[in-house]
Amino acid sequence: MKISKRRQLLALALFLGGTSSASAHFPWLASDSDGHAVMWFGESTDDRTYPMPEAVQQIQLHSTNASAAGKTIEMKPVETDDLVGIQSPQPIPEGDEIAGSVTYGLYHGMKLTYHVEHLPQNDAKAWPSDPRPGAALQTVITSAKNGDIEVQLLRDGKPLPETEVKLFCEDGHEAGTETTNSNGRVSFSSDIIEPGLNSVMAGITDKNAKGELGGEAYSSTADYLTASFRISSDAAQPKKQSESPTVIADSNVSIEPSGLADLPEELTSFGAAFVDGTIYAYGGHTGSAHSYSTEEQSNRLWALDTTDVDAKWETVATGPRLQGLALVAHGDRLIRIGGFTAVNDIGEEHDLRSQPAVASFDPKTKSWTDLPALPEGRSSLDAAVLGDTVYVFGGWSLNGESEDSTWHQTAWSLDLADPDSGWQPVATPPFQRRAISVAAHDGKLFVVGGMRSEGGPTTRVDVYDPSAKTWSLGPALPGSGMAGFGSSAFPAGGRLYVTTLDGFVHRLAADGKAWETVAKVEPARFFHRMLPTADDRLVMLGGANMQEGKFTSIDAIQIGDSK
């Protein structure tokens, strides 16, 4: 099958110039229902009829199974209504891993190389666990017991950190994007893995590479890898965490009325903190769902003295109108971080602007003091304090409507004992998420749930160790992906607690390897705040329920023996 040079260059231009996978073309390798190896060139695994460049057709594919190590696989051009590409005349033995690489050529002085892999067997237990020797760019893909898929990206046998990896499902949609950690690893949660053919894609460039190809010099290189694997229907079942979690019988955790005065206004997406016996709540959304305007955002700092049984909420200060912000306690001060401001009136087209402002509030003087601003506007974030350092994770930057947003993959820390030192970068998180909750526990920072930039809501939990400056994957929350959206997390009594959209209260097990479901809140709430007012007591304030609307009442989570 001959493809014109003009057509090849057009495909390459679309690929290189695209800002997303929707405009990019890659080779994809798989096996068909009869076991034949097939390879095509398209935007995704589902785009199988785009013309394959002649140079890509010249790829040499090899079996890497021990039974036929190094065996070259014959491939021939094929063009049908369903497939344009190349295909092996003979079936590939079940269990064989196949892989190959091909250099496309030079494009504007850049050497372009494609790498493909396929694990044809449905049994994830049979996937190769060792890297292929001599491979320039490859993956090692493994499946966890809970259905999560872990991908390690290797370049010349060494882990490749801080590299974006995309996951595609069989129908071609992009299910998720993660960035490799220091060990070259990413993990995709079971709630986005689908039965059938799944594929991952990664690309790397070297702007300093120089050499010669076919008598022509190049000044940089680009390598792109796609790797596909099959998930059986049975293996995919654990991901469907739609069944309601079961509350353990002996949790010694109960839900009861707090006895505190109701909030003076309905609030969601606000900040809250507890300092010296007083609950503080700042900002938040006060309007109807999905309606944002200046008039529907609070600029008030509310305070409630919990040591006085007759106390009422009072406004102790005001500030900018904000929602989607973080409010944390440090000593006897409050730290307000980020959020977004709606600059439009009610009924006007939304104009939402994420803010970088950070300020400290002194309850004694009832005054705000500006702190160094975040390096960028950020909202739908969360933060937590560990020692004298506040850490900020997640969120996005709004610049108009929500579709005009930039999802953040940076994270920052500020030494509150020396704020003039400014915000310092934290090791790049292996996620892009908003509507998260963040908690400091056991010397680490837990980033819980949220909404992903690709793939929807998730129950995933990522853990940052500031002493080692590394990320690790914590146990996912029980329940469906939606349960992780708009949660609230905080430690109390030496244990970490999370309250979720489906109304459950989860407690991290003592060994940190699983969550225990310890109580059920009815009605459930999300975009609320949960705060410890004592070692054995947390309160939940604000938030909303999809059926009940917004809350002003305050519930308490009473903790008995949590050992």
C-alpha cells in the first residue's frame, strides 16, 4: 500500500502540531479475534482506517516470549473497510508479547521514532514482569489485585520520570492522563479501566540530540510509544465499585447533632479552619447550583466560639469574594489561599477568575496580612499544614468560563515561619485533579479523590512524603468514582478520616493499607468542610446534597475507641 509523500507529511504535521491526542496520530499494535497481529496508524485505538505512512509499514516486529525469543513476525499491508495498516498472515501464539520500533525519518531537523508493544493474552497474571533487554523505550505493565493498572516507563532500561502517560480504552476515548514518578511509574485506577483493548501512550523529546540519518543532519529527537493490553470482563469487575460500602459493626464512631448554632448562610466550596476553640468559615458559593456571579459569592469571615454553648456566628472580617479556596490553621492564625472570583452579574455570561492571593488573619487584631502570592491563579484546590509548612495541591486556573481553564500539575509549599522565602516547588504530582481534599497525617500529605482533567471523578488517593520528596499511591476510597468528588479529609485522634459525597465516613486503617467504613451520614453532603474540634470529635459544616440542597445545620462525628 503506497501513500503519497504529501499525505505522509500531512499526517505528521497534524501529529506534531496537535495540542491533544485528538489531533495526533500514532501507530497502534494489537491482535485481532483470530490472533493475528495488526497495526494501524490513527488518533486512537478506534481510528483504524487512516492511511499508514510507508515508512511506518517497514517496522520490524518481534516476539519476545521465551518460547520464541527474538522471532521476527512477518507483516503484510491490509486495506479493508475496518482496517488500514499491516497484519500478520499467521496467528501469534497466545501468550507472546510482540514489540517493535521504526524510525519515520526527519521532520524539520528532528529524528522521529515510533515504538509499539502488545500483550495479547487476557490473563494479566501472564504479562511479562521483566523489561525487554536492549529496548530503547518500553513499558512494564502490571495489574494489582484491586484492578488498578501500573505502568513503568523505561528508557534504555532506566526509569523515566516526569513523563506524561495517557490511557485509551477500546472505543478510543482517552480515559486518563498521569505523570510518572521518580521511579518512572504511573497508576490508573480500576474505575477507569474497561474490558477489552486498553492502550497507553507516552512521548519524549531530546532537544540536544544531534546526529545524522540518511546523510542528513538532525538536531533533536522525538520518540513515541504505544502499548496495548487486554482486560477480560471478569478481571474488570473489581473496578465497578458501585456497591455501597458496608459500615463495620464495631467502629465506635457515631453521627449526632453537634449542638452548635446553624451556619448563618448556605455555603458550598468555602474554606474553614479551627483555631483556639473557634470555627472559622470564609467565602463560598451562596447561590443556586451552576450559577456563578459576584452576588452569589461570600466575602465574609464567619466565626463561632465552640466554648460558649449560647454562641452565635458573627462576621469578624471581610475580604475578597471567593469560592473554591483553602483555609488552614497555623498556630493562632488563619491562612487563606487562592480561590476564584466571579466578576459577572447574575444572569450574565460567566466570567470566573482564579486568584493567586494568599493572606494571614490574626483573630486578635481581626486583620488580614498579605503573604507571598501563589505563582499562578489557582482554585478548586486544597491545602494542609505540616509543621510550619503549608502545602498546596490540585486545582485549575480559570480565565473566563470553565472550558477556558488550565489544570495544574504543579504543587507548592510555603514556610510560614519564613514566608519571605516564597513559595517553593514540590515534586511534580502524578495527577491533575480538582475538587480534592488534602490532609496532613503521619508526617505525609494525603491528596484524596477529586475530578480528573481526563476521566471524570475518582476515588484515587496520592500520598506525598516531604522528607523523601516522593509520591506514592495510597489505597483508593471505597465506592464509585463519584464518591471521591468534593470530599473532606482531616485527622483526629491519631487517625485520618474522610467524608464523601455518598455519605460515608471512612477511616484509614492503622497500617495505612486500606480504608475502614466507620459511619454513614444522612443526608450525605459534599463540597462541605470537616474539622476536628477535639481528639474524639469532628464536625461537618456547609456543603450540599443533590436531592436536599444546601445545609446550614452542623453534624458531629463522635469518635470512641479508634485503636
